[in-house]
Amino acid sequence: AQKVTQAQTEISVVEKEDVTLDCVYETRDTTYYLFWYKQPPSGELVFLIRRNSFDEQNEISGRYSWNFQKSTSSFNFTITASQVVDSAVYFCALSDEEDSGGGADGLTFGKGTHLIIQP
Amino acid sequence: DVKVTQSSRYLVKRTGEKVFLECVQDMDHENMFWYRQDPGLGLRLIYFSYDVKMKEKGDIPEGYSVSREKKERFSLILESASTNQTSMYLCASSLGTGRTEAFFGQGTRLTVV
């Protein structure tokens, strides 16, 4: 069975601080995909990044960066120089390659980390 | 812009009522999903569909059913609403297999009184 653990329920930092959101996953599959989503107060989940299990290169997109380490089954997300607009709930998620009658089985989500950026 | 649209943002229903939550996507995606989001529990998959008229149970299907008569529309049905179904419901769609990201609607906050 797949599992995603986000141990940090809530993090509060002051604007301009760097912050790292942790994500640890469990799967028996050799091919899998990891995702990060952002859920602002408006409620809609916004896709941030996808990483497949064969690509351990770290990725940077502006102030956002992701560190994927298969050895520790972790896919951590760092926001550099945080801003108030980064305040949201962030979800890490996992899916595998397998089809179920031809389609996807859906994502396995962590419970989310509520990030509060104080001005 | 890709879009997943849920018919209602907020709903209040009475215990025992039959409730329909509608979701439409305009991306010609094969897969559609219904999740439920509760504080401290994250998102949990209720049902998903990988084709018209096809459906599969997710992790928490009890008390729910779904309908997919057209590719773009996926409905979640609460046959007899109960107070423990008060929650945020999120619809999503995706293309192909698990490698592709899912796109989410804005959510429906359902309160059953």
C-alpha cells in the first residue's frame, strides 16, 4: 500500500525566512510519481511540480525548490525568501504507473502542511 | 486555460436528502475523481472513473455513488445525506495514467444539518 507522510501539521514563519516542507513516502512500486500541490484559502488545489522515480535531479523554479532523495524516500519542498502570498496548505502526493482497467487510480495524498507566513 | 468546474461552492442539505454534486471538465480527460477533504485527514479518494460509464471505488466509497454518462461530467451522489458527510468535496480530472498531474475544481463545501 502507498503512504505519504507530512509530519509538519503547521509551520509559521516570518516573511523573508526560508522554509522547508517535509514529505516522506512509502511504495513498493519501482515506477512512481511524486507531486506537490498548493491549496490557497480559495480552496482550489494548484499543481506545483511532478517528479518521476527515475529522476532524482533537484529542481528550482524561482523561489521554490524541490529535493528528491530515493535513499530516504523523501521529496522535500523549500520556499526561499517566503512571502505572505505563500500562505496556504501544501500537499505532497504519490501515484504509480499501474493502470486499473486502463486508467489512473488516483493520487495518495499526505495530510497537508498549513504554512503561515507572517508579515 | 484548463478548467474543472464544480456546480456549487457551498451547499446546505438536510439529513436524509439525496444530494447531487456535479463536476464538469473541458480538457477531454479520461480520468475523473471525487475526493473528500477533512481537517487532519487530508484528501481521501471516494470514487474515480477512467471512462464513460466506468467507475471504481476509492478508499471511502460507503454512502456515495457516482455517475458518468458523458466524458466531461462526473457526478457524486449522496443517496441519503448524513451529518458525517459534512465536508469539502473536490473533483479532479487527469489524462492517461498515474504519471500525469490532476487538475482540481474549486471545491464544494457541503453541510448536512
